[in-house]
Amino acid sequence: MRPEATIGLAASVAFADFTNLDQHPVDASPAITCCQALTDHGLAVSYPDSATYKERIESYWSVAAQLTPWCIVQPSNAQEVSAALLTLLDGPNCGIAVRSGGHTTFAGANNIVEGATIDLGNMNSTTYHPKNSTASVQPGSRWLQVYETLDKLGVTVPGGRAGTVGVAGLILGGGNSFYSAKKGMVCDNVVGYEMVTSTGDIIYVTNYTHADLFKALKGGGSNFGIVTRFDLSAFHAPKLWGGAVSYNKTAGPELINSMVDFVDNVENDQASSSIIFWTYQPALQDTIVIAAYENTDGVVAGPSFDKYLAISGNLSSTMRVTNISDLAHELEQPTGYIDLWFTLSFKNDARVLEHAVETHNQLVEDLLVQSPDGDFITQCMFQPLPTIFAEHGIARGGNVLGLNKLTDNAVVWLATLAVKGAEQEEFGRAKMTAWVKSVGDFAKSVGSHVEWQYLNYADHSQDPLGSYGQENVELIRTAANKYDPLGIFQSKVPGGFKISSSHQGR
């Protein structure tokens, strides 16, 4: 047991209640009872007056997610996850949140005010098994930790492109990676899940033991249980060619045309990937364009990048041959902001990309009027979503993402805003909502709308599960009802996107 778990409980919870008053008043009785029960089970429990509690709250990437629960319990294995879950379910109105990497942007996704947070951060090991070429990755890991462990062994797995992103959230939401054009989404590379169910049972889920749940977990989010281990197919990891190139925004039209051509060529060069995004940067007090280029075979400046690399006048370039750990570290994102993320998808149509960029420029102007100091960050990001992604998913047994319904190459659009302060957040949310609506309406008007939202980029107001299509929604709903018949992960553990809240089929 950690030393802070033995601190005077009444004083600790009183402090928790005091610190929570500005978010939501709480009744001290369930707070004391729930947290004391966790302590009595010998679990590692931290309270608001401890250094561990403070460190864990501050480690949430988005300030919006930095809520203050009654206490934080940090299990070290699946058995302790089971004990923590059952203890809280047995308590009087013990709210429950589950946190892995803590990278989801919005409040309540992986944290809670009136309850306890099960923080999986101590479950962060990665183990390679050479006999069957798999890697067992625990849910509290961040992708940089995973890559650094596997790089030393000359192998890797598909995973997050930013090193600070957590393992569990990315995989359960599908997961895009540098390897998606070769191997499908990250979830398509899972061969087994260790999961704690709502009854506290620890089960191992594969295509042979629980075929329905195995498929539902591939993109179905937090609707079934708490995954305590992911077993992923691993493979030899050659050096990658990659990095980021920044451009003046005047290069925008050429970059859009290059992206459209690139997306349509992904099937012919499945080792290459690219992302481009317009971003207002407070340090520059201006908008620039950043393009990330990668080739997972280590081919330097291959033909797929000819149009990109012909664009003159870049501001900077970090292109080099390196390993995935280095690239993932480079793509980390700044902390200390309230982050708002929205997403849409549309056909690979330059007109829609152009409209998104034009309206992004107007968004920046509006934000500068409201925040004259310019302390905010925007992103208008485009990523390939070619049909080959779905083909790999089908070849690996299928998932519930619904990408197989796409008949044309498409683009995933991520719209983000990072601000400081409640007033800026309120103003920014209204502007972001209008921006997303404008882009969506325009895509529909030119026949390029695609009914698919990437769960890991979605705002809480969106319905990514519903965008998977009726068949997949029913598969998720059926699996959730079967493996969690009391709906514990729909109501008692409210974080994330819940199938019971999806508008599809209702």
C-alpha cells in the first residue's frame, strides 16, 4: 500500500469535497465509504492532499479532463482491477471512471467528480514473445513507452503516431498508425484481449473464444469491460524515413493538390503515409502549414512524395531516417490547454479541403478578436482514408468500424482548438461547432460527404459509434448486452462513447 493511502481518511475526503465544490457539490458519506473500501482491500489509493494524486491529475493531456475525483485507485494487475471495480459497484453511489493514457480531450471521458477513478497508469509494461511474434501491451502504457521497449529488440507494432497517446483508448477506438495502409487499423492487429467484465471475471478474448466480443472490441470503445492487456501482432522494424516539413500558408493550394494525389495512390505505395495541417501558432502569431511524411520501409523521398517535395520555399524540415520512437516523440502535442476536437470524413475532393482551409482562416480571425493575446492553437488536419484500410481489416477478420461501406478513397478531417480559460472555451466551442457544420454542409452540397466519424477524434456532442452503420451498431449493442447484461458500462461507468446513447437504430 502506498504511504498516502494511510493518511487520515476523513481529513483527506473532506479536502476532496472542498476541492470539488467549484465543480459539483458532493455528499461526504459515499466519498468516505467508497474510498475507504478500496483502501480496506489493500489497493493503492491516493487522495487529493497527496503528491501522487496531484501528479496523476496534472498528467491528463487536456486541462478539460483534469477533474478531481474523491480518490484515485491505481491497480497493478487484472486481479486488482477486478477488485477495484467490484468494490466500487458494491458501494453506495460510487461513481466510476477508468483512465488509461488520459489523452481524450473532453471532461468525463476518463475521469469523474462524484466518484473514484480507476487509473491504469501503473499497468504500463510491454513484453515481446518471439515464439509467436506478439507483444503484450498493458493499457496504461503510452505509445512512446511501447516503441522504446520494442525498438531495442528490433521489432514493433502498429500504434499511435504521437508518443503521449495512451494505448487502450487508441486501440479501442480503432487506431490509425503509420502502418494502416499495410496492416489496417491498429485494432486489426490485436490477436487477444485480457478483459475484466462487469461481474469481475477476467476473460481472455480471441476470435476463437469469444468471436462476437473480439470483433466488437475492434472499434467499439468502452462498452464491454476494462481491457487489461492487448496482445498485438509484432513484426521486424526497419528504420523509417520521416519527419515534418513546415510551409508558409501560401503553399496551401499546392499542398492540397499533392494530398489529393497522394490519397489516391496509397494502395500502390502502402509503406508511405502523410498528414497535412494548417495551424495557428501563438509563438508565430500566424498560421503555417505542417506536413508529416513517413515511409515505413525507410525509402528516402520515394515517388509518392514527388509532388510534395517539389513545393519550394519550406520554412523548416526534419526529414531523416530514424526509428518509430523518435518520430512518435516529434509528433507529441503541447499541454496546458483546454482542447476541443471535432471530426468529419469526406471524399478525397480538393474542393472540400479548400473550403475547410478557407473557413479555418476565418476562425482564426474571429478568435484573434476575442483573444487579442493570440494564446490559442488551431489545427485543420487532413489524413488519408483510402479503401485499402478497410480491405486489410476484412482480411484480418473484420472490425465494427464500418469502413468497408466506403466506396471511394476518403479523407479524415480533424478540427482542433486549444484555449485557456472558461470564457475562451465557451466562445471557441461555438465557433468550432459552426466551422464543423459549415464544412459538413459544404461536403454534402458537392456530393462528397462520408458518413463516418473517427471515434478517437470525436467531440462528446458527436456520435461516432452511430456512424459505423446499423449492422455494426447492432453487433456492438448485442455484445454489450451479452457480456454486460446489467449495463454497468453504460450507466455506472459513464465515460466515453456509449452504444446506449447512439442515435443509430433508435
